[in-house]
Amino acid sequence: MSTRIGVDVGGTFTDLVLHDSVTGEIKVGKQPTTPAAPELGVLAVVDAVADRETLRRCAYFVHGTTVGLNALLERRGATVGLITTEGFRDVLEIRRGDRDDPYDLFWTPPPPLVPRRLRLEVAGRVAADGTVVRPLDPDGVRRAADVFAAEGVDAVAIVLINAYANPGHENEVRDLLRAAGFAGEVSLSHEVSGEYREYERTTTTVVDAFVRHRMGPYLGNLDRALRERGFAGRLLVTRSGGGALELEEATARPFETILSGPVAGAAATARLVEVLGLPLAVAADVGGTSFDTALIQDARLPLLYQGEVQGLPLQSPWVDVRSVGAGGGSVAYVDAGGLLRVGPRSSGAVPGPASYRRGGTEPTVTDAALHLGMIVPGRISGGIDLSAELAGAALAPLAAPSGLPDADAVAEGVLRIAAAHMAQAVRGVTVEHGVDPRGAAVVAFGGAGPLFGCLLADELDAACVVVPPNAGNFSAVGLMQADIVRGAARTLVRPLGDAALAEAGTVADELFGRLGDPAGAVRELDLDLRYRGQEHTLTVRVHPGEDATAVRERFSAAYHRSYGHELADPLEVVTVRATSRVPLTGAGTLVPAPPGADGEAGRIRLWSFRRRAFADAPAVPRRALTAPLAGPLVIVEPTATTYVDEGFTVEESTGGCLLISRKES
Amino acid sequence: MGVVRTVFTDPQPGRGEGADPVTTEIVRQGLNAAADHMKRSLIRTAFSPIIYEALDFAVAFYDADLCMLAQAPTLPAFMGTLGFCVREAVEGVGGRDALAPGDVILYNDPYGTGSHPQDAAMVVPVFHADELVAYAAIKAHWLDIGGKDPYCTDTLDVYQEGTIFPGVKLYDAGRLVTDVYRMILANSRMADMVIGDINAMVAGARAGAEALSAIVTRHGADVFRRCVARMYDHGEALVRSWFAALPDGVYTASSVIDSDGVSGVPVPFGVVVSVEGSRVEVDLTDCPDQVPGPINCPLPSTVAAARLAVAFLAGAGEQPNEGHFRALELVTREGSLFHPVRPAPCFMYGIPADHAIELIIRALGDAVPGVPAASGGDINALVWWGNREGSGAPWADGAPHPVGQGASPRGDGASALMYISESATRFTPAEVWEARNPWRIERLALAADSGGAGRFRGGLGLDLSFRCLEDQYLTAALARTELAPWGRSGGLPGRPNRLTVDYPDGTTGDYALKTRIPLSKDAVVHLRTGSGGGYGPPAGRDPEAVRADLREGYVSEEYARRHHPHAFPA
């Protein structure tokens, strides 16, 4: 494995993992995230871990960034102008007419990213089959250019109706705009997405124009600063749809990075289960505010092709990682009807859980775990000295109104309810794919994931739990294993047949042509298919030379797996998807645990959910685990604590993983 | 035929005592998630855009006593309506004792579903260790199940509205009853799509039943029942705590429905809402006897309308269960608009139901601060069908359309949102329409100047123009084309709904409720949806807000000067 660095910018911390190919060393680092100028936090963690010599040896710097996402969250981006087809000025504001909360009479959508005065129409019309119904009116574009100049527009999105079927008019608009002297960034909808649905494509194109303004300078500055420190390798940026983009591509297509936040953890899980040979796994990443889960079948990342951010749909591939508001900071409370509830509200970084001694008084999942002995006081990262007294004091007042006997019962309830929330999210993912979670391995990671492994296994009746090395930094490990990936897609609605496949092949050639043909690239062709009359599609891999019968068989098998039946109806091709993937040379597989103190062995008072009582139990340093041990116990290491309940056995497994399985009895 | 009081009481009070609160919360979450899985399975496998885009369906679980365990959020208008139809469906096939594992009951009698025969329900009994523990039910809109037209605004009795299945087994112990299946197909103009939707519904209901069964198995039937009883008590306590915050009193409002679609005369009605402690009573007896045209609203939908209106204001947001319904009482008069009896036609039941929702909200405006002005009004549905040129293949499509929302003291009304009773519904993209149907969309725009003026402006309506590229038929189902959306506290009314057609021969038509309008190639259909009413006197509008509206083109200078002269100092 070549020397590489992965840096992931999270909401609270910026994490780094470094693998040094010369010394074989693994180093990890953690610095506070600096939201106003995220590159400062990134450079701080680089400076803390890697010297000039190491940086010079480093072949890849893989970066997970939230700059694009934050530009949207804070609405700080370019002043965007929009050119669209006559009659469709308000698509961005009309949306799809639905509400985020269907029961909220007063719900109003957030203001559109482009104000109405900067949304301008030009005459000219293309039909759904790509024929030109009316030629483009060049004067309309010139008038728009004048308005944009007067209004100080610095990026323009061009979205014409049916441009997915014929991009000619969009290209003409761009040329006319340039000829009229517009010098800023231009985003064309057919280049950004190529898929139909004008609201979704407009949003995606506008988001692209909006964040490009922030992303380009940020990545440029970071690249420069790294090079000043001796870095001579390639800067890569993680992609929402898995893998990583090269610097130039990330600068040109920043919208493809916006949903990349939780991807690295799923990617690391996929790589791990490939090595372990597990056909079915559930990634279970528990952080401070959320639980992120993904279903990994045959070591493949689950991909979807339309995501959403801040209520804005994005026609961008993304790894289907589901998030629910259940994490260490989730607040427990008793509602007006007298039931104990957990989350989705989180205590956040400030004040944090009651036990953090920062003035928080509401009990959280972390407080409950501390109260039950699952977290050993004084042993969490970030130098926080946990107070079990404050945790107990916050939990106790919930007992009477919820009808529970004492703080112990409240704490147990909080953990069980949080685990049930997580299990629902897992079931949501598995049911949709027609998979029974009972056959899955739960891969538990993130700061609090290993606490929940056994609880989740019980809720889901899952086969076993795997806790990877570096569980608390596992997502950053995933960054280092990314391939370089580019993708493009185009809507092409045709009845499935050999003629349609030939046409799809031509479209694919064009798309691959646009993606370039870098050395070592592997081409992947997928088709979105559906029964004619349905709306929702399934994506099916197509290999060169396959005929319609083979494609139909693959679709039928996938449909049957998901829905338990298949139909005799004719199939329809909807979208052609081209992906070019360059595996990083020498990408390693498992990363051994970094050196460092695991904490001390000792005896603790630990709750057993199986026994529904406290037990005298051992706290075992991770490296001291040499033979299988039976719970209840906790395994301690620098970035996480693993809880093993009675009825489970933990042992060291391949690549430094902990394997927790039900005790045979 | 007399006055009927509909109350949902606890069939076995006290059963929830002693249930573990933590397990109760876990069961509650599990049921809500299972209902959601049933919903997603249906959306992803359905064939009709009315199901997968308009979400015109309901999915829910009921316990063996027909109390609602959980319902997934879809059309709010269907909240809790399935209980009536599960009861009728089970009785139709001979009662509980006639049920076996693997059964699927089909039921679409409007008086039990609350809607038209197109809304067909599938009910699957759930067994645990040979004992009936629950039902999984799905009601979804089929594109066509007979009737005089695919979508009707002029029926004279329920028998003209579609073929009725009064509770029959579509699957008997897991085996398809082909006689029933063939009956369905023989009665549909869109048999292919209906087959697809039947498959989707059966698969969805069975998936739901399995998920529910897993929950019962995990906790055991006894613990499950106790936890469910406690869950209902919890839901009831929650809703009562909302209602208790409403000031006691009797609140009234009245309005007029444009027409019943047949006789052409206006239909006036009134609501009386009484709040006493944590109990709310909605009285809908002040209305005409059932009317000749199809705007009669069967009891289940009247119940849903009353629940929704109160829930919107009382601060709902929880996925409801049976307990949520116990604090609301409904009073209706048998044989009337809001409680019709067979054979009154009820195809357009949504018109009075939706109107009642906004009227109840208007009445409660005297009790609850911050109630908004009227929205553009339901339902603006256009239903289209024909046979494609060349292939002759039958096609159909149809959907409601967004309207402007009423302004409130919180601010301007939102523009172009679906009516609140169908608020999860999504509007189909023009590009999808054009790829699927013989149309060109010539305009899809916010209507400047349409919002009711006020201190806060009503949300804008929508202007939408369809050019027909082939001959086809259209049924127009527009309500509130006469009644302008009312303003509140001095705000001015918005614009009502309107549909006009420009025919290629130069003539035009103006329609509200009209069935089977023949449209020739190159006819252009213009839909102008209603806007929201304004809130507060227009003279009180912030001059900066007037200027911003002007700058962005939401209002014209003429509108701004007429309603807000104070923003233009001499």
C-alpha cells in the first residue's frame, strides 16, 4: 500500500488517518473542525500528525469535505442567474407542490436559490423526443445577459425543457451568453444531470452553479497549502456516489460531493466485509447526533441516483446511507402522554450530555450508557472527564412521570429505545431490498457504535457483530481506500429490446467519451429499468454483448428479490448510466490498530440487559484480548468502547477485528 | 333518519395498565415503521401515477377489535378512515370466523370506504399461532373500475360510479379467486394498469402483515396487546393535552359549495365546533339533505375531515393511532350531505370534505390565534384519457394541482402547494408528462397579482396550459370556482379556481365540474388555480415587502399602487 492520508471533516472533529508505506505505521489524528475556514482544521490535523518527509512520500491525500454542503446550509454561494424555457420561469419555486411536513398547515418552502428577478425565459422549444418545435430566440439570451450584468450575477445555470433529449439549445444559449460577454461560471443542465424531471434537474444545476464558487477556491487553497508542506501526490475528494474525484473533476462538478458525508463509513464497511468474506452486512455507525446505516450485499455499496439536501432534490448518484436522529447526544424525555422517548433532538456539542460537566441537564444516550457502566468514566477522547453523578441526576427525574422504578430502569429504557430506533432504520433498508436482517453481520463503528452492537444484534436477531480496528476513526479509514470514479447519465425512455440496447450502447459510448479514458480505468454500464407503466426503476448492470433476454432476466431476479414477485409486463429502459473507475494502486485492505494505550484493565459495575441487573464485570484493554471471553464485559481502546452483554462471546478475528457472537448453549 | 353521534371509545378500558413503558414505546415505533414499509413497497411497485405520485392511498394496521394500530402518512384526508372499511370487509365475507391465513379481502363500497368505488381496499388478516391478532389494510385509487366515465362529476346514484365489491375474497387461503379477478378486469377500461396495482397492493399488504407478525412474535401476543392498549391510552392523553389548551366555547362558521355538479344550485352548510375541557365536538348537521349530484360525503370521510381540521390546529405531527381519535366527537344527520345513505352518489365526496376542513379551521379561528385565511381550495383535479394515435393503446392520467395558501399572522401564504388534505401529494414534472402523454405544456408559472392583498399576502395560484397533441377526453373536477378564498382580519380575498379551453376552431369553454369534455388535437387547456386570501388590512403591509414583491414580479405596479398606496409616498 502506498503512503496515503485520509482526512474527514465532521461536524465536531476533523479526523485524519495516515498509512505510511515505509514505516508501516498507522497514525490517527483529531482536531476540532473550524467551520468558518475548514482548511485550517484540515491543516492543523495534518501538521499534528505528518512531517514534511511523510507528506513528500504521500501518493494520495483523500479528502472528505463539507464545504459544498455548508455553502448550501448557510446559503453562502454565488449569485446565480437562471435561463430557462419560456413559460417555465417558476419551476424552481413551484417545486412539486408537496410539504416537508404534510400535517403542517403553515409550512412554507425555503426561499429559492435563485430569486425570481434572476430567473429569465427564452423562447424556443424542444419536444420530449428531441425534435425542435420552435428555434431558439437569440435576442432573449442577449437580454438575459444584460440583466445578469446589471445585477452582478457571477454564475449562470441554463436549464431548458427536454434538454435531456436534445442539448442543442442549451449549448446555443451558452455560446450566445459568452458572445454577449458573460465571463462567469456556466452550468448546463444536460451536462450536470442528463436526466428528465425539470424541477430536480433545475435544482441540481443551480446547486452546481451555487457551490462551484466556494468549492474551487477552497480546494485550490488546500492543494497549494499541502504542496507548500511538501506534498507532491494527488488530492482526491470523496464523491457522494462512492469513490473519489480528482481535484479538477471535483472543482468542475462540486454537486457530486455534497452528499458524501456518510459515505466513507459505508465504503470502509464494504472493503472490510470483502476481506472477511461476509455476503451480507449492515454498517452501523453511531456518532454524536445520528445513526447512519447502509446495507452491504456482496461487498457492494448500495447506490441511489436521486438524493436530497435541505429539501432540495439532487440528481446525483449517492450511496444509500440512511440516517436517523439517534446518537450519543440524543436527548431522552417524557412526552405529554407519559411515554419515555429518545431523540431525534440532540444535546449537540454545547452543552452536550449532562455528564460532560458543561451545564447540560437533560439526559442523553451517553449519560444512560455511562450510568450503566458501559462507558468507563474518564476514558473518552477529547479529554472530557465524565461525571457519573451528573448522568444519574439527569436520568432520575424521568422515572416517576414515565412509570419506571428508578434511574437504572430509565437508563436501560433509553438504551433499548435508542437501539430500537436504530433497528427500525436497519429494517427499513433491508426490507426495501428484500433481505432478512437475521442473516446479516452488524459492523459497528463510530464513537458509540461498538456500545450498541449487542443491543442491535438482539433487536435484529442478527448473526454476529464485527467491530473493526480503529472503530472510532473507521470512516477516515474508508477514505484511504477510495477508487477514482467518474459518472455520467442520460434519460432514454425506450421499450427494452435489442434495438434499445444498441441505442443505449451508443449513448454509453458518448458518455464514456465525456468521462475520458484514464489509464487503468474500468468501465461500468448500468441501466435503470422498469415495467412499462411503473414509475420507479431498478438499476441493473449490463455487460458488453448482452441481449435483451439476459438483461430482462437480471431485472426479474432483482425485482423478485426486492418485492417477492415478478410480472409478465414489458420492460422499459429509462436511464443509461456510465461509470469509469480507476482502482487506486496498492489500496490496502485492513488497517491494523494504531499504537497507543488502550486504557487499563479493571473491574467495573456493568449493566447486563439480558440479566436486567448490574454485574461485576471486567474492562479489558483491546490488545489484552487473546482468547475468547464471555460477556458481560467491555473492551476499551482509545477511540471507542465495545460492550459485550451476557450471552455473547468476543474474540479476536481476521485483521484485528473483534467478532462478537452468541454463546452456544 | 336522525342525528348520529360518532365516538371512538376504549373497548377494554384498563387493559394497558401494567404494560412496560419502554416496551410500549418500542412496539409503537415498530408499528409505525412497519406501516411505513407497507407504504414504500406500494409506492415503488404501483403502476398508476395516482398512487406513486399523488399518493392517493392509505395503509394502516388495525387490531382484532378494529382499533387502529398505526397508519403511514400519505393523504391526510384518509386519516383513520380504514377502520370502517375493515369492519365492513370482514362482515362481507362472513365475519372473523370465516377468515384464514392467506386471505385477501377486496372491498370498495363507498359507504364503507368513505370515497368513490375507484378507491379499493385490500384487507389481510394477520394470524399469530392460529389466532387472529390484527389486519393489514391498503386502500388505493385504481385508474378505472367501470362506472359511467373514468372520472365522474355528474352521477345520479352510486351504481353509476363503478363496480362495487362489497367484501369478497380475492385470495382464499393464499389461492387467487380467479372469478373475482376476472370480474375486476372485465370492468376496467385500464385493466393492465389495474392488474399492476392489484399486484402492488397485495404484495404491500402481505409485506405489512409479515412485518406486523414479526412484532407480535418478538414480544408475544399478550405483551403486544397490553403494550398496544397502553399506546392507545398514551395517544389519547397526548391529544387531550392539545385540546385542553383550546379555550372552551362554541365556534361556528358557514359557507357555500358552488354546485353539486348536477342541479347547478349552490349548497350552503355550516359547522359548529364545541370545545369543553379536553373534548372537542364537531357538529355537521347544518347542511342540506343528501343532494342529487355526487358531492355527498360518506360518514368515514366526514370523520376524517373533522379529525384533520382539529389536528392541524391542535398541533398534530405524531403518526396517529386509535387513541388519538378518542377525544373528538362528531355529530352528523343520517341522510344528509355529510352522512348520506345508499344510493346517494358520492364520487366527488372530497369537495364537501375538503371544504369542511377549511371551514372548521375558520370557525376555530375565533378560539385559536394565528389561524390563516382561506387557501385556493380543493381539488382542481383534471383527469385525462384516450387512445394513442397509431397504436390505439388506452392511456389515462390525472392529478390534483397546487393552489396558493392563505396568509396568516406568521407571514405571506405559500404559493402553489397542494391542498392541505392532500399535502403529501406531488405534482408531476412537465417533462414526465410530455414523455408519457400526448401533451405539450406551454406554461407552468406562478400567477402574479393573484394573491389576496393584506398585511400579509395570500400565496399565488398557478397558471398551467396544456396543448393537446392528439384527440382526447378530459373530466374537470374543480371546486370553488365561484367562491373566492376568504381573507381574514381585514385581508382581501384571493382568486377562485378556473378552467378554460381554447378550441382550434376559435371557440372557448369555461368549466368547473364537467365530465368527458372532448378535446381535439391542438385544443389548449388553461388551468388557473386559486390563490390564498390575505391577512390583515392591506394598508398595514410593510412598504419594503411591497417593494420586494414588485421587484420580483409577484405583483404588478398597478396591484401594488391599488392595494398599498402607502408604499408609494407622493
